[in-house]
Amino acid sequence: MKNINYKLIKLRLENDRKKLEDQLEQLKASRPTRDRREGSPFGKREEEAAETADLENRIALEKRTSEQLAEVERALEKFDNGTYGICENCGKSINPERLEALPQALYCMECNASKARNG
């Protein structure tokens, strides 16, 4: 089995956390305001529909970014309590290649596949 540099992975997770926190802050700061231009009622409806779609996309992006941030923070928590690299479901070691590819992985490949199948 391949040796893994846990210090580099932890540093990567810390950098990811900072990046995700910054992204989330920017997303929240750039939410559209309610200032509307006057114009034809049809243009206004179109504009409102576009704003609604934009807001829905922003909210979905904020939600996904928040979820990613939570995964990274959970992995860092596992570093702190000495359980990083151990599957949260079965307790087996997570493959080092998986951790290098996805440092915030909480499950081994088998449990992750099972979780995906079963929802």
C-alpha cells in the first residue's frame, strides 16, 4: 500500500476550507437587491422571472458550497480527534489513493457505493 503524506492532505483541506468560506461569503454578498427598473409590465415580468431563476441558482450554489465546507470541516475534525482516514460506516481504513483524490472522504469505496445505491 502506498504511503500517504497526511500533513499535505491536512494543508490541502485547510486551503479548501478557506477557499470555500471565501466563495460562500462572495455568494452571500452578491445576492441581488430588490431595486427594480420601471418599464413595460411584460419586461418587468421577464426581469422578475430572470431574477427568480438567478436567485434559485445562487441559493443552490450556496447550499452546495455550504455542504462542501461542512465535509471539509468534518475531515479536519477527524484529523483533530485522530480518526482521519477511517470509514465512518464500517471503521475500516479508507484507501490512501481515495484520500489523496478526495481528502474530505468520510467513507471507504465500498460503503460509499452502498450509500449511493441505497440513498
